Amino acid sequence: MQKIKSLMTRQGLKSPPESLSDLGAIESLRVPGKEEFRELREQPSDPQAEQELINSIEQIYFSTDSFDIVKYELEKLPPVLNLQELEEYRDKLKQQQAAVSKKVADLILEKQPAYVKELERVTSLQTGLQLAAVICTNGRRHLNIAKEGFTQASLGLLANQRKRQLLIGLLKSLRTIKTLQRTDVRLSEMLEEEDYPGAIQLCLECQKAASTFKHYSCISELNSKLQDTLEQIEEQLDVALSKICKNFDINHYTKVQQAYRLLGKTQTAMDQLHMHFTQAIHNTVFQVVLGYVELCAGNTDTKFQKLQYKDLCTHITSDSYIPCLADLCKALWEVMLSYYRTMEWHEKHDNEDTTSASEGSNMSTEETNFDRGYIKKKLEHGLTRIWQDVQLKVKTYLLGTDLSIFKYDDFIFVLDIISRLMQVGEEFCGSKSEVLQESIRKQSVNYFKNYHRTRLDELRMFLENETWELCPVKSNFSILQLHEFKFMEQSRSPSVSPSKQPASTSSKTETLFEQYCSVGNPFEIHANHNDEETEDVLASNGVGGVFKTYWGTLSEVFFLKSILPIKQGNWLDLFTHSPPISLPIYNFCSCDTTCTELQLFCFSILSVSRETLKSRKKSDYSLNKVNAPILTNTTLNVIRLVGKYMQMMNILKPIAFDVIHFMSQLFDYYLYAVYTFFGRNDSLESTGLGLSSSRLRTTLNRIQESLIDMEVAADPTATLTAAEERKEKVPSPHLSHLVVLTSGDTLYGLAERVVATESLVFLAEQFEFLQPHLDAVMPAVKKPFLQQFYSQTVSTASELRKPIYWIVAGKAIDYEQMLLLMANVKWDVKEIMSQHNIYVDALLKEFEQFNRRLNEVSKRVRIPLPVSNILWEHCIRLANRTIVEGYANVKKCSNEGRALMQLDFQQFLMKLEKLTDIRPIPDKEFVETYIKAYYLTENDMERWIKEHREYSTKQLTNLVNVCLGSHINKKARQKLLAAIDDIDRPKR
């Protein structure tokens, strides 16, 4: 039934085999007879009804042929049979059978032409197959004949030839295998020769050949051996790569890179290289520090090798600190230089890689570009990473030792090395080295506070032992000639390091890596570089002697000074002694390049023989003819200290403010000492002449409050804060007992006063010269401090001249004697006198004597014109005021007496103008106006009193009393005295 249904539903024709098989199946069915066909055709045809009947047939009837229809129907019968239902069910089955039979009949009739045509094609195919069988039989017969006549002889020869070729190939394979077996010896030789590319190339070729002959059993073992050899080559290649980190060799590195490129591991090689550089930095610094620690310990105790690097740094002694730091930086420089040259190598070979990649495939070009980009990024990132490792290692070393006990030159040398290292870092990766700057800033601030405190105490010691004698320097002396200021010339070069530069200098655009790429090391700087230089600043003054430098303790220097038989202030007299001796110039300065326990100082001695002295005239030694700067050894010491401070500030700019602040304290203390020694006089302010400006008084008060420790002993009840503040202060200095300021023959120590005051002015001029340099390094937020220091302190140095020289002027002339002589003069004369009084001659003699003494002092010390003018101005001013005071003491005076006063004053002025070149004469109007006021009327005098407040109350009162009776009555007198009292009241 299923075949019938499939036949009913099949569309189109099948292939002949399938059709034939189907025909067999159909033939097995019962074909309806003609009568049945006729009945089927005569039955009314309703296609839809027939299709519904066919569809109503149960699906099981279309199953396989093994299906038993009868059994199926019998099993379906109910337990209780109903005849009517059975008949109805039988009629239904008959209708379904009739519909199926009719459908089958219709299909057979429809497919009848196709069946006939297919049957004809099958018959034709059978005929073709019979013909093909005949052809095949004939072919086999002819092939059998050819085999017997040709193949056995000819093809036998071909078989032998083929066998020969196979044997030749086998022989070649055996020779290749033999060569492969001997390859390990050649590989070992190539590795010893460090021909890594050749070894890898050979090994890869052997592996390729081994894979060709892998069907041989002996090759499997060889292949494993070659793989082990290749791994061994990679290990040796990694060791060779690590050697690049400390000593870069172009040929060596080129071989290593070619080898990694053959392995296809260029990226892995770059990762390994950075790991080796990191390891090299750690191992290098550890070995350098360990070597010095073991050297200082005097044994090779293994306990140091087990310490961490941080703990190892704490075992470095102060003596070995600088050599170890220098060697540490040298070793780190070699590592960074190797990295720098590695980057250069890759940059140089980029173009070559690009060219070679362009000749290859696109895939090869992409891979090459990717590798090159990876390597470039890796190298650029490694710059910062390596420099960070270097900074951390050096920082650990720097902070492992307390540098506050170091000598100045040693500490400057440390700063110089670190400054050079920071320059290396900036050129290496553009880093500002914040880690190094912070660590060295901490050490510098700590060191500088202790150093400055020691220098202030030392300055006080120098000032208290200073005899204020002239230090003879050349007329062209400049602070730039001193060792301490050499860095200012060198700082113009591109190198950051301001001191101890190498002898050879390169072009301004050449970096350290370019300069030392092939040979040398930027840290090969000798600590005693400055000591080998000479200073040519001291003047021999035509003596022909030689200045030599010696070392000694400060007590030895002052002892030598005290035992030399020289006159006070006249060092030239020393040359007349026999046998020849040496003259100490006491050019000692704080030179910390010696033992810190003895605190040795440097001083210069001019060695002169007696014969040399005899050949010279005494006039040759006159210092008045030399227009050289006036300064003392203490001044020179302060200038040297300023130079050292600036060196430190120039090397380490972050502490610039602290350094400049300490520099200002050096100047403040020197100014305060000069004022305390030579200018402090409470009677000066009572003169009303304004000798000390308000700015000078403010400056002195500020210095006294902020810098001077006025307490003799520490107060046990003082707070901790007060004790800390006292540590920042210095006791007030005391003038040396060797300096005599009470002798009239020396104009009350005028030479010492001139040297002290003018050395202060010279020091101020040097600070003015250095102002642009200080301003350049001063932080912007701190610049107001620098401006205030210069405007309120440095600029007041010259103002000290007035109070200091006023003391000399006040004692050089005997003004009291002049007042006594004026008191004996009778001023109420009745006739006009033609002869001046004797006090005028006495006063002029005093001035002549002052002039002679001034000339004598000028032979010892050059007196600058501004100083001479101030001295003369003070003396003349005091003289004129003494004259007015003498006139104010007059009880009675006539008009003729007033004329005599004018005659005396004119005579004094006429003679005085011959002694001095000062024009106009100071306070000339002060005297003349007072004399002429005698002739004023009551109203004019009242107005005059109110306008001229420069006169004292006593002088104004005396003027009114003297005028009483002549042209002023008592009533007017009372009015004028009341006006004077009104003027004087605010003063009280």
C-alpha cells in the first residue's frame, strides 16, 4: 500500500533503474481488470469526495509490506459485535478501496506513455552494454600480446634506473645525517667565538634538515639534541645580552640582536634587556658600596654581604664617603651610557630595517614595523624607569650618612657630583630629578645651618681679634679673582656643575653623553682641583718679596702677630729688623680642607730680605699712592664665605632663600660689629644733626633684635622655644684690646676706623655687584626679602661714615679750649676793631695740627676723598657750632662787638679755605645768620625765631637778652621769650 501511495504522490519521472525497480513492485500487485476499469470509469466521479475518502484511510495502511491488515482489523473489533455497525464499517472500507483503486487506475493510464518510452530506452542500453563487452575483450587480447613482446625487457631497465636513483638519494641522506651528527662540535666552537647568529642559523638549518629525515630512527634522537642545543644557545645569548648593560660594544650587540631576530624573539630580547639593566643597577651599587665597607672594616666578613643595600650604606665612613659616591656615580654612568648607546643603535638600524622590510612581503613589513614600534616604546619607557632606579639608589646612599660633620669643600664636592648626576638625568630622560633634589635639599639645609652657625662664631672670633690693619691687595683686585668665585665664570658654560670643571671644555651644544660617549667619565673630577690653582690678589708694593701660604691654628696666627716687634699699624717697619724675618699679612680664611679638630687656617707671609729693603726708598712703600681697595683680612674672609655660600646656592637652587638669608646675616653682623666698635656714641643723637638716619637706626635695631644674643648666660627658666631662638643668635663682638682709639697722635684710631668703615663700604659694593646673580636664583615669592635687604641694609653701609668719623672730629679739635678763649673776649667794645681775636688763631692752629695728623695717617692708610671730606665737614661743622655756642655765652655785646664777631669769623673762613678744598664751607650760614640776627627789629626777630629752629633754646634766649636795651625793650623781650618757649615746648 505504501508503494501505491508513493506512486500516487510522486511527481515527474525517475531514472531507469528506479523505474525498473518500481515496475517490479507494481507488477506484484493485482492489476484491475477491464471490467473493473470500466466500472470505475462509469462510477460518478467526484474528485473532492474521492480525495476525502483517501485521506480518511488510516495511516497504518500505508506502512511496510509486513503489515497484516486482517489481523489489524480483527483486533479492532469490539468485544460485543453489532452486525449493523460491522456492515457500515465494511461499506466504508469498500468505498475507500474503490477510491484507491480508481486513483491507481487513473495514475496507470496517465503514466502509460512514459512507461513505454522508458522501456524502449532500457532495451537500447542493454544493446550498448553488449557492444562494450566485445571491445574490452579485444583490448585485453592486444595488451597480452604487447606484454609478451615489449614490457618485460624495457620496463626492467627503467626499474633498475629508478632503484639507482633511490640509492643515490639514500647516500646523500646518509651523508647529511653524518654531518648532522657532527654539528654539535661546530656549534660549540661558534659559541666560544661568540658567533651567536651563525650558531643559531646553523642550528635552525640542522633542525630543518632533521625534520626532512625524521623517518629515520636515528634522527629522532638528534632532533632532541638539537633542541637542547638551541635552548643552551638562548641561555648563553641571555648572558651575552646582560654584558651589554655595563660595557656596550656595537659589534657584540649587533650579533646578539641578529641572533634574537633569527629566533624571532626581538620583543622577548627587549624585555630581558630591561630586566638586565635593572639588575645591573642593583648589583653595581651593591658591589661598589660593599667594597668600600669591607675596605674600611679591614676584613672580608661575610656579614656585610647579607645586609640590605640600605643598611649597607649606613656603614660607610666619612673618609670613604666621597670616593665611594664618585665610584658609585661612575658605575651608574656606565650603565646609563650603555642604555643610551643601545637606543642609538636601534635608532641607527631603524632605516636599515625599513629598507630590508620593504623588499620583503607585506606580512614581513607589518611584523617588522610592529617589532620596531614595540622596541621604540619599550626603550623610551625604560629611560624613566632606569633613571628612577638610579635616583632611588643614590638617594638611599645620600641619606645613609649625616653630612653635617663634613668639611665645606667635601660637601661642595658632594653637591657637585649630585648636580652633575642631575644633569645626566636631565639629558638622559628629561627628568628634573625631584627625588635627588629633595634628598640633597634635606642634607644641604641640615648641613648649611650647622656650617653657618660655625662660620658666625668664627666671624665673631675674627672680629674680636681683628686689629683693623690694611690687607694689601692689588689695585685691580676683584672678587672674581678669588677661588670661591671662579664658578661664576664657569657657570656660563652649558654644564650645570659650577665648580671643579674638567680642564677640557666642549662646545656649548654638546651633551655629556656626546662628550663622554667614547672615552672618559663626567664624574672623574679631582677634589683638589681648586687647591692647585693660585690666587694673585695680594700686592707686594714694590718690595720684591714673595707671598707664601702657610697653615696654622688661629692661636698660632695671633701668637705670631703678637710677638712681631712692629709699631702699631706700621707693618713696614718690620723690614728693618735683622736677621731677615717674615711679615705676616694675616690673610687667613676659613679653609676646611684640613683637620677639623685643629681648625687650621690659611695665612700669607711676605718673605723679604734686608738687602732688598736697603735698595728701596722709603717713599716706595707709601700706601697712599696705591688706589687699591681698602679691606681687612676679616673682610676678605667674609667675601670668601659669600663665595662659598653662592657656590652651594648655585649648585642647589631649592635652598637659595636659606643661603641668601644666611649671607645677609654675615653682612648684618659685620655692619653691626663696625658700628659697635667705632660708631656707637649716645652723645651723637643729642647733637640734633641727624648723623644716624632713621633707616640706619631701624637697621641696627633689627640686627640687634634678630641676630645679636644680648644675654650673657642662659636663663634656666627660659622656655625651649627661647633656647632655640638663642641658638640662632650670636653674642655681640668686643673690640680687640690691641686696637687703641684714645690716642690723639693717631687721631683716635682714625686709621683703624677708616679701614673698618671703608672695608664695610667695599663689602657693600661687592654685595651690590652680586645682586643680579642673587636675584636670578631667588624664588619669586622671596624676592621682596632680597629687595628689602638691599634697600634697608646694604645701602646704609656708607651712612655709617658720619657717626664713626664724627667721633674723630669731635676729639681732634679742642673745642672746649676755644670756648674758654671766647669767654675771655670783651664784646661790648665801643669802637670797631681791625684785629681779630686770639681764639681764631688758636682754632686755626688746631685745624693745622689736624691736617698734619691726617697726612700722617694717610701714609699708613689711604684715606679716600669722601672720607676726607666727611672728616673736614664734621670738624668745620663742629667748629662753627662751637663758635655760635661761644657767641651765645656772651652776656653783653655792642654793635661794634657784633662787627668784631663778623671780623673773627671772616678771618677764620679765609685761613680755613687754604687748608681744605671743601666748598661751600659747612654751616657758614649758620654762624653768619646768628650774628646778623642781632640787628633785627622786634617783629623781624620774632619771625626769625620761628623760622630758625636749628638753634638751641639757650642760643635764642641769649640772643634776645643781649639785644635788650639796645633796640628791644623789656616788653618785647618777654614776648620773644614766650615765642621761644612755645617753640621749645613740643621738644619737651
